[in-house]
Amino acid sequence: MSEMAAENNALAIIFINEIDSIAPKREKTNGKVECQVIFQPLTLMDRLQAWSNVVDIGIPDVTGFLEILRIHTKNMKLADDVDLKKIAAGTHCYVGSDAASLCSEAAMQQIRE
């Protein structure tokens, strides 16, 4: 879907997060389906022809991750002893998807208790 939208519009941003989870290195592929999963996005990227402006967002620092945590917890009722600053400081190399998983797991743990 996103590639169709990108083709039909003059300017598009396609965000690819953790592509390595679905597309291992080429030399590690075994079957036809795996090769297709890897090569289909590459074919689509070649068709777009505008990859000169690639922006690597990188991993957020503690302040950035704190903001991400605040976004993911804004609709959650947190206990008084929850210190988001302390959590952010203790989560080295975490990204937005990690924050989402962390918050979801914390909520599920509360439901189980």
C-alpha cells in the first residue's frame, strides 16, 4: 500500500523500522519465499528512484526516550512510584517499538495481578 501511495504522490516518506527482522542477510536465505520477501521491497525501492534523501533517525537519547515513554503512557494511569525519568535512564538503546512493548507488558502485568 505505501509503495502505491508513494508512486502516486510527488513527495513521500516511507519509514522502514527493523527491516532486519523480516529480511536477513542475502547469504542467509534458504528458500524461494524468503528470497521473494527480501527482493520485493528492493525492487519497489528501485522503482521509486528517489533514495538520495535517506535520513537515518537513529536511537533516541535518554531525553528522547523519555518523551516517547510519555507519549505511550499519556492515557495510562500510573502508580505514584513510577518514575519515567528513571526508566528512560535505564533503557539504553531502546527505541519507540521497545517503549510500546514495555508499556503494553506493564499494563498486562497489572491486569494479571
